[in-house]
Amino acid sequence: MKTTMLLAALTALFMVLGYSLGGSGGAIIALLAAAGMNLFTYWNADKIVLKMHNALEVDAASHPEFYTIVKNLAQRAQLPMPKVYIVDQPQPNAFATGRDPEHSAVAATTGLLEMRSHDEIEGVMAHELGHVKNRDTLIMTMVATIAGAVSMLANFGMFFRGNRGVAGIMAVLIAPFAAMIVQMAISRTREFGADAAAAQISGKPLSLAAALGKISVEAARIPNPVAQRNPAAAQLYIVPAGVRQMFSTHPATEDRIAALQEIAHGGRFGGWSNRPDELGDMGRLRKPSALDPTR
């Protein structure tokens, strides 16, 4: 339902932009384009995201240590082996993509592999597999690609219409509006859920906490060309860069670190239970009832 609502909202935005550019005919063309793009993106969002990053697929022969880390984590999470990619990017980061666990892929930047310890890389990749297991990747990748396309259409309108009229206004407002769509589409609880899943999969919540702290500092210092060209793509990463907190789909890194430290000491994880009797499927942690007197 959430995915359908998201696609309907983006399609409506496409039609408004089309109408501002070409009247009723433009709106019809935009509707047809949006319908085709929605269908194409559902099946190919992962390929679009990987192509956007010029990601290189690797295997046990080319990058044995990194590939083995992902393979072992996937086995622990009881997931099909995802495709593994490396992105030539100095900013340390990682993301997952794919419409379901059977068609998933995980990617890490060269900056992450060069700067993090083995345990920290395990924690980061376990987080990405947590997204795969929780089936977050479909809506994450669709948002990144479609919101990026909406931004391109708005910029197209501004180029031909200047700063006058509806198209110019939409072009000026599109960046924060697209960010708000992303925020509505991807709840921040998804990140807490993926962190919780990572703690369960890797068994090393403090390693993930350490990695988040280091990545946050480096992501603020080292530019990310892909995120600069397409701000919606920044929300794919384990720590987004260049996104204001009010528009971010991710909780503050400090809150995520505190929650990981809490689970490491046997407490509740950002509202997610760490008690064995409250754990469902690995990575699908059940939130306690609002009536729970211990909450």
C-alpha cells in the first residue's frame, strides 16, 4: 500500500509538471511516461542504481575477503546470496538494492573497504543485508530513481521556461519537496530495524556503532559525486551525506550509536526488543506494545 501511494504521488507530481510545460497534452504525455517509468523502475531499479554508481560486480576470485564476509553474513541471515559490488568512491559508505531478497545486491565503496576494520565492515554489510531481509530495498531504490527523474523534469522545465510560471516555481521547490517524498516513503524506523537486524546477524553491535561514527565523520568531509548529482540517491547509503536532518530518512547517527550500545548491554534497541521471547524472524524485530508497562 505504501509503495502504491508513493507511486501515485510521484505520478501526480509528474502530471503537474507535464501540465505546466505543455498544458493538458503535456499532462497526458507525463501520465504515460510515469506509468511506463513506474513499471520499468520496478523491474530495473537495482540496475539503474548500480549503473548510476558505475558499480563493479566482484566474486570470490577478485575480492575474496569482502565476498566471503557477505557470503557468511547471508548464510547467518538465511538469505539467498546477493550479488556483490564495489563502487570506486573515496567516501566510505555502502548500500543495498533489489526488489526482493532473491534479486538483491549489496555494494560497498572502496573508501569503506580501505578505512574500516574487518569487524566494522561486517557490521556495515550486516546492516545492508538487514534491509534486504526486511524488504526495504524495493521502495528505497524506487524512491531514489523516480525522485531523481522528477528533479530532472523540473530542471528541464526551468531551462525552457526560465524562472517564470509554474514550471519555474516547481523547479525551485522540487529539491526539498522530493526530499519530503523520500522522508514519507522511507520511515526512519527502517534504519533502526536494519541496525537491529545487523546486531543479530553479525553479533557485533559495537563494531557497527564504531563504523557509523567513523563513516559519519568521513561522509561529511569527503564529497560524493553521485549524491551531489542526484540528492535522492543519498538516502540509499548507510549514512547519507549532504542531506539536512529534517529531510533525512535516517535517524541521527548519535541516536543509532546509542541504540547499538544499548543492545550490546542487553537493553532495548531504540524501542526494538532484544529479548529472545520478543524476537521474530531475524532482522524483523517486533516493537513492544504501547501498553507494555516496562516501555
